[in-house]
Amino acid sequence: MRAVRRLRRKARRAALRLYYRAQLRAPIEPDLAVFASYWYRGYSCNPRAIYEKLREEAPWVRGVWVVRKELRDSMPGGVDYVVASTRDYYRLIARAKYFVNNANFPNEFVKRPGTIHVQTHHGTPLKTMGLDLREAYFAGGRMNFDRLLERVARWDYSISSNSFSTEIWKRVYPGRYETLEVGYPRNDVLVNATQADVQKIRERLGIAPGQRAILFAPTHREYLSAYVPTVDLARLAEALGPDFVILARLHYFYGEAVAAQVASSSGIVDVSRHPSIEDLCLAADVLLTDYSSIMFDYAVLDRPIVVHAPDWEVYREKRGTYFDLRAEPPGVVTTTDDELADALLSGAAWSDEAGRLRARFRARFASLDDGRAAERVVRRVWGGEATGGLEAVPSASARVEA
């Protein structure tokens, strides 16, 4: 039976490849746009913000999302989507003119002449990326860097949140694309949300009036085979008491078993499967992270950030980083559970010194996030099709040469 199933799967894949090649000969649909995030994991991030702004500015453009089969129930009502690796999917990617993604489309994707690809990325890079990973032992044997450059060659636009990111993207993803240094579209909501919006989100999450909400959002460590906690969350929640609540947002690579373990502790709310990281940022009074790029987004809110870095030297050696986070932090840095609890209980996270560190960090990484990044992208990419006409993007936008 296994052999029969394998043959059926092989035959199905072959039939879909033939169908895709046939669709590539059909005319391109000028008002069709494809959106995707995190390797087809749903409706989120910069592509979501661009999609929503595009619906306002050029509602005649049909935006269609690509989502994995097991995640299709997560798509909100009123948002068109196709399931990856189906006939509808191959027709979509063969016929659309616009492609917006915060990662890369698969190697099988063929970029037709006249199509436009917008690479939004999904974070300011603290950790090494792209071609810089050639020296990383965990990636060298797994990543095909020639294929990476082929995928980069599809890009027409690369969105950058700041000048720091622009210089890194130019080096690690060399190609003939135009950089749009306009801020991050996904951060528009952080700028534009009202206090009433924040209150509604906190109520939905069950945060009690007067409670301080801590958003715990650690990064993924590619060099480890399984999740190794760097914070004893149960102990931290007990030390903080009922005046605090921890919103635990574990990386999606860590799986449901870890999330279930976190959810079983008092004072901790598992939000790992919450559909909007932006909502969680708005709800939180303070961010607790390690080396996740969420710190660059959260800095837009000008709220306290605590960096817990007990394994910084190991992370820097094994993953590689672009600057010393301990020397240029967005707030208090801790290395033990006791230091972490003290930073939150003593008020050090809210101190004037922490505020000065945060201001310097915001000036370097979040100065472009003014709530209009998505609008700038839509008006540059869709140009005269947008209702307001073509609006110039900031002067930092530049052509990148290989």
C-alpha cells in the first residue's frame, strides 16, 4: 500500500507540474496579486499590511493569499486564498502579475517577464542572514546558496525598515532590485492604534485592569535540535505575583507540546497560536525577549524592553550577529532568572536609564515607522493604479546592483 501511495503522489506531482507549465503560457492577469507569509503559514506580517492598504488604495486589484492546507481555517472571512500545491495554486502563481512575500517562493516558481515581486522581509536582522550564513556550521551543509541567489534574482523590490537593514540586505542578498527604505508596513498598526484599541485587545486576552502584561517572545536557535528554555517562566510568574501576567509567545518551530507546558502554569497565558503578533505587542506593557527581531518592532511603541541574554556568547558564536546587543541594548539586559525578576519588580525596566537606551535604539532602528509604510509601498509598486496617484517614497530608496 505504501508503494501505491508513493506512486500516486508522484503521478499527482507530475500532473501538477504539467498543469503549471501550461498555465505559464496563458496571459498574465494585470489586476491579480499573490500574497504569502512565513512559507504559507497564514495571514500576517508585512504582506498583510500591504494587502489591507492595497484594498483601500486600489480595490480593483484582486489579492489572493497562499496558505497551507492545515492552516486554511485560520484565514479570516472575506480574504481570498488558495491552498498550496493545488491546481488553483499553480494557476494563481502562473497567471498573477504581482507577488508579495516576506520569505521566498519555492524554487519551482517561475518569474514571468512583466511580473513584479515585492520581498518584504520579516524582521530587522540582528542575526546573520543570507550569504553571511556560508560560514555558519549549521547552515553550510543545508543551504543551497546558488539557489538562494536565483530566488533573489526574482525580486523587483526589497522593503527595508531602516538604513541598517538596507546595507545588510544589499550585501547578503545581492541583486538588481530596488530598495524601498520606508519602514515596516506591519508596524503601521502599532503607530495608529488608539488607547481604545489597546483596551479591547487586553480585554480579549483576559488581562485584568491594573495588571502589567509581559510579552515573552524568544527567538529560535537553529543550532539546537530541540527547545531549551532560557527562562524558568513558572518560577518567574510566581516571583512576580498576581500584579503581572506573562503572555508566552513561543516560536512556531517549537511545537504545541512546549506551548501546552507553558499554558499549564499559573500567571502565564499561552498566546503562541494567537494570529496577530501586533495585537500582542499592543497589549503588552513590557517586552521580554532574547535575540528576536520583535524588539525592533516593539521599540516603535516606546515601552520597556528587557533583553534576557544568558547565552549571548554561545548565540553570537554559533549563529552570528551584526552588533553587540549587550553594548547597544533597547533597555535592561539580564543574564539570570533572579536578575530578570528584579528588573521587573524593582522598576529598573521602567527607569530613566532604560528610557535613554530605548530612545537611542529607536532612533537607529525605528525612525521611519510613522504609520504610513504600507501606503508608501502601495503607491510606489502600484503607482498610478492607486487612487491617490504615485507618491514618492523617501530618498533612501535606491537601486541595488549585484
